[in-house]
Amino acid sequence: MRNNKLYIVMVGLPARGKSTIAYKLKENLTKYGIKTGIFNNGDLRRRLTGLETSRPEFYDPDNRQGAELRGKIAITNMGRAADYLKRTGYVAILDATNVSLKRREKIAGYITNHPILFIECINGDEKILKASIQRKVALPEFSHLAKEDATKIFLQRVEYYQKLYVPLKAERNYVKLDSLNNKILAEEITDKIPYWDRIRDFLVTDTVKNLFLVRHGETRFNLENRIGGDSDLTENGVAQAQGLARYFQRKKVPVIFTSEKKRTVQTAVPIKALQKKCTIIPLKDFNEIDSGVCECMSYEEIRDQMPHVFLARKNDKYNYVYPDGEGYASMKHRMDMGIKKALYLSRDSQSIIIVGHRAVNRMILSHFLYRREEDVPYIYVPQDRFYHIVATQDKKLLQLKPYTL
Ligand code: F6P
């Protein structure tokens, strides 16, 4: 049974999504009866040393004592992983930064009985990184510190790791993964890697367990058939938001993403109010289509005052770009980025809500559901229902659901 066991070694600076990928990979493989264990150096260090090792100096490569202790922890976990594969496990994931060549050579020298697949997580998006670090410093390890001090300490720790960082290149089997975009940047597979097809496909799949895609409640502009702007919810709109809040009260929704427009935030606030723990994260990427010179006009006014705009848009709604504004096609990039950011920032959550706009929600739906481009600008996006989306490697579900007011 030598060839159906595998070590996976995560590589990457702190806050690059390694642990999440390790966890999701474990969940995914386990579902297929492939018993998988995670051996996390950080967890072991915290268990062994408590708060003492949250100090940045512990990570200074010149601090011999720190380096020794980290080396010992790595060896202990390697031993545990090897033991796990010897007994009942099939895949053992070593979850740590493993950024130095020396450390990786040590690993390759120590565990030789089964192949090793290295997965390097890379994420250069500053904003996402900042948000990930904010989540990290909220962990118990930093709870004794003020937020700014914890952030400073964490960044110092990253800097120490950066000094030792040698990207994957010499290893026999590796994948370099853009962990924000689920994109493989480079891969090298020399040995026969068990479950490789499944793992590779998993790494590039956008996964969302439960995404509830909601359109903001009714606004005055909606009643007047006006587009764009930044109007408030009407009384009916507030009632719709409260109806949604009652519906979602029965579920745990730790994160709600909105646009930066008042109508989406006003829809999210009552939902948050009925949740135990919930954060609203407004993302500019989810702002409604910018209708340029037509902002705040009604469709009738556009038809009467700018017939050329009206006609051109009617003829090719997907590709048409409003003068000084946007079109569906030109919004695609920012929508894709918004979706990636939302999925990345909520990656441990079982359920998330996005409160968007009509055009925005059409684009989000088309990200998960195949539609011909010319049909995307006509997808049905009502205000008294929401879409429930599940997208995993094995399951795609899309359901339009009503909620009661
Ligand atoms: O609710 C109105 C609205 O969100 C406008 O702000 C936006 O311009 C429009 O819907 C998008 O829908 P369509 O592309 O069908 O005009």
C-alpha cells in the first residue's frame, strides 16, 4: 500500500491562506474516504509555549533559541505525520510556513517513505492581506495586546520569515498557487502523486458552501424607475430588509458583504442586528453599474432625451458602455475581484450573504452559473426573493427562494 499515501507540505508567508486550504483539502479528501490529518506547527507551538512565542523576536532567524524550538516543533510534527500514515491515515498535511530551503530539505530528508507534494500559497493583494492580518490578530494568541500592537508584531514576524523565504523551485513535486484567484502559477510533478487529479482540481475551484445573494430592498429611485444614485430604502424596502433578517435569524451568517451604497448597507443592518456575531464588509467592487451621463435618470428620460444611448444599449446590452460610465462587460473584472475577495475573506464561514444590486447580482450569478453573455443583463433579480448558491468541487446548486415580509 506504499503508493497510496501522501505527505502534503504547505509553504508560504503567514496570512496567505495556507491553513484554510489545508483544512478545506482535508474536508474534501475525507468526504471521499481518504483519511487526512493536519499537523500544524503553530497550533503545537501555542500548546507547548503559550503566549511566550507571540513575541516577534522568537521568529528572528538570528535568535538561536527560537530557531531551535521551531525546528524541534517541526520534527515532532513530522514524526506525528509519519506515524499517522503508518497507521490509518492516507494523507498527512504539514501546515507551517516552511519558507526556508533548509527546512524543506530537512523535511524531504526526514520523511522518505511516501511522496511529498509541496503547495506554496502566494497572495500579493495588499488590501486582502491587510484584511487577513486583521483576522489573524483577532485570534486568542494576540488577545492580550492592543490591536495596533498586535498588527505591528505580526508584521514583524512576517518580515523575519521574508528574510528566509525561498520560493519553490528545486522540489520534485510542487504547485505554486495564487490563493486569492485559485490559480496555479507553476507546477512540477515528478513522482506519482496519489489523488493528484482530485487535489489539482480542488485547488482551482471557487468554493462557496452557502452564498445567499440578496438584492437591496426597494428605494425611492426604484419606484421612480431611476438608475444609479445613492438613495435610501423606502418603508417597504426597510420591511423587506427586516423580512430577510427574520429569515436569516435561523442561520448563522458571520459575514455580510455589501457595496458602498446606502441601499445595500441599509438592507444589511437589520440582518446583522438579528445575528449573534456578524460583520458587514462594504466592498467598492460590488457598487452598481456606473451609468455615467445617465446616472439618476429614469429609463423613460433616457429613451426620450438620449435615444442613441437607449437604442445602442438595447441592441447589445452586455457590451454597451454608458458614456463616462460602465457596461456589463466592462464591469466583469471588478465583479470577479469582488467575488474572489468575498470568498477569500469569508473562507471559514459556512454561510455568507452578499447584498448587491440588479446588474451586480446578475454578474455574480453569471460567475457561478453558465449563461450566454447576451442573456446575462436580463437575469431575473427580484427584491422579494434571494438566490441560494452552493458551489463546490462536487456540487453546484442555485435556488431562487422567497422570504416572508
Ligand atoms: O435598480 C436599478 C438598477 O440597479 C440601476 O441602478 C442599474 O443601472 C440598473 O438597475 C441595472 O439594470 P439594467 O442593466 O437592466 O438597466
